[in-house]
Amino acid sequence: MGVKSVDRLRLTAVFEPDESGWTNARVLEIPGINTCGRTQDEARELLVDAVREFVASLADEADHGASASTRYEALDIDLG
């Protein structure tokens, strides 16, 4: 069956320096996706990796939890 995941997302990254000099990072649109890095660049890289893993886990969960009668279709949503 296989669930095709999205190829590209545009999300809002929020970077906040902490008192110890690290940068906390989170994705505004996806609660629970957060990380930190020594620099903003490192925090961004870790955040991108976290989003990739999160999206892959959703597709993997769909593949393993589907019954024979489950159907998937692309859903295009214009938020603008």
C-alpha cells in the first residue's frame, strides 16, 4: 500500500537564546517539536531533523496501522 509523505513543508521556526548561551528552537505549527543547540545554525539543523523524523513516523504509523479497507488520498488545503 505505502503512504506517500509530503516532499516539502513551510513551517515557522522560533529561536530563543537562553541564559547559558544555548539557543532553544521550536516549530510554531507543531507542538512538541523542539530542540536546542549551541548556535542558531545548529539548533536549526536539529529542528529540521526532528521535523523529518516526526513526518516519517506519521507515514510509518499509517503503513502499519491500516486495514485492508483503508484508503488514502491527497488533501490539498489552501490556508491563504
